[in-house]
Amino acid sequence: MPTFSSDGVDIHYQVAGEGYPLLWSHEFAGDITSWEPQVNFFSRRYQVITYCHRGYPPSEVPENPAAYSQDLQVEDMRRLLQHLGIKQAYIGGLSMGGTTTLSFAIAHPEMCRAIIVASAGAGSDPGDRDRLVASWQALSESMIAEGMEKFADGYARGAERLQFLRKDPVGWAKFHASLASHSAQGSALTFRGVQMKRPTIYQLKKDLQQIKAPTLVMIGDEDGPCVDAAVFMKRNIPSCGLAVFPQSGHTINLEEPDLYNRTVLDFLTSVEAGKWV
């Protein structure tokens, strides 16, 4: 089981395929297995890198709350690429991983040939921010008090995940079981240190306008908390394209894997041909 140390925290990762490196960063409710459809597809022509964030076994679960933040997730990504001897890559992520991807592109633009940002921006609405942060705090407390199985029963049936259940109940059941097996401590501290403290998409406006890397933003049209943020990114990142998946929710890489993969492949092919404007 390959791991590397990020300032003393062991991070589990996997590499599949050969070619130009393509790294995927998972969402809060996911882990390294969330990218299976993408690993199977893209490893035919790329070196595909996936990993578990700190707090997600088999990566280490630090007990110190200070070990969890957006900046540390960005640093973990940088150190993973450094560990593999990679100076530049395609960087992609979904939800929490999508926001990490954006922050990585802002912090380390020279390491990004292109970026893929999917289903990112939950919690950015200033009119709903206080309520959402309070709900995240309550959810983090319930994980510790009641365990991940009960948390997963509710979270996996959220309004933006019912589309996945409707389209692919077998795939959704696998997702649900994986979420139920996560570390309660790691998940709770991730909520408190990352989601509740990171800047919103709207607060990143000036930084987004400085991103030079070709950018693909993807969103499900029924992913309510993220749709406006996706449009905002399209309007502010200079070389950004926006793909909207019809009647789709939050976890679009699993809910619509064929469409997701083909959309990303078309983007990467355009970048490689020098055709992405």
C-alpha cells in the first residue's frame, strides 16, 4: 500500500497507467475509491493519480484539529506530486476536492497544465452561510456521537444525491457503504477545519481572475448549492468553460460517469491540441 509523509501525516495514494499525469482529489463523502470509473477510463492514456485525504483511512487520521485545513489539503497535493517527481500535471477534483483544486491552482499555478473543477462551491451563498455552517457543526457532532452509519443514512439521501440513487441504485449503495465506513473523527475534523473555515468561491474573485490554466468547470443542474458558484467561476476565470449535466445532482463523476469522462477527455484533447481558448 503506497504512502508518503506530508509533514508527518501518512497519505495513501495509488498510480495507474502511463502517460501525462492526471491527479484526482475526492469529495468530503468520498475517498480514493470514488474515482474508480475515472481510473478505469483515463489510465488507458494517462498516468492517473488518486489518494485519500488526511482523515480518510487508509491515510492517517490525525487527532489534532489543527492538522485539518484547506491550506494543508493543498500542501498534501503539492507534496504528493513532489513525492512522485511530477513538476506539472492535470489537476481535477469534485466538491471538496474541486475547491482544493482551485486553491492549488491559485497557490501553485506553475504545477497546473489544466484544471477540472466539478460540483464545487457549497456554502458560498452569503445569505445562507451562517445556517449552513451551523448545520455542518451539528453534523460533525452527530458523527462523533452517533457514528458514521447513521450519518451516512441521512447524508447519502440529501437532495443533491437522490439523483444518483434514482439512476444507479447499485452504484449509490456502494457509495453509501463506503461513506458509512469512514472515520468519524477524521470526517468531523475535516468538516470543522476545511468546510467551515475555507473561503467561499465569491471571496476568491480576485484570485480566480488570475488563473491562467485552461479550466473546465462541471456541474449538475440539480446541484442547488453549487450552480451559482459554477456560473461565477465561468465568469471570472479567464480560460474557463462550463459544462452542465442535465437532471444531475452532486456526485456527477459517479452518477454520470460516461458523460463525465467524455467531457473531460474532450477538454484535455482540446488543451493538448492548443485549441482551448
